Amino acid sequence: MTDSAEQGPDPATIDALGKISEALEKAERARGHLYSFHQLSGSADRYLQDGVAMLRAAGHDELAEEIDAGLVGRNVLPGKWTYQIVERWRWAAVMPRTNQWPYQPILTALVLVPTMLIVAPGRS
């Protein structure tokens, strides 16, 4: 084992990996918000469909048809359903160059750095 390996990573490396870890956490939270957006948008459309059906049942066919034609089943972006937006973000942000999750080396480093700190002699 070399002297630098025995001493563990330097503070700049630890800070850099900490910042990368924070970035990955933010990306995971962003993905979670996209899934929430997907679920809430779908629920809103189902509520809208129910409301339109209730309007029809109450004898307001013309208003129900107007709402149905203008709002029910609309894509939030032209030609894209919400799940397509979520999937597109996942592939663009998380898997940009390969079909594999690219964070494995980072996660390995994040696991090894604390381990090296614990076992490195003379580190406090």
C-alpha cells in the first residue's frame, strides 16, 4: 500500500465526492417530482372525466362536450404523454451515452472513501 493510500483521500477529493453525492440526490428528487407530476396529471384528467360525466348526467351536454373536447386527455406537451416526459428525462439525464446506469463508479468511490477514512491510519 502506498503512503497516499494509507493516508486516505485528500480533503479536496472528499469535498468533490460530497458535491457529486449532493448532485445525485438532487437528480433523484427531481425524478421523484416528475413521477408526482405524472401521477397528479393523470388523476386530474380522471377527475375531469368524472366531472364531465356528471355534467352530462345533470343535463348539461353542450358544456360537457366543450370541456371534453378542449381538456380531457390533453397532452401536457404537444405529442407527449406525461410518462413519456418522465422516461425522456430519465434517458437524457441519467443514461446519456449508454444504456447503463453511469453512476456506478461514483457510487463505488462514495462507498470506498468513507471506508478508506475509517481504515486509514493516522486520520482523525
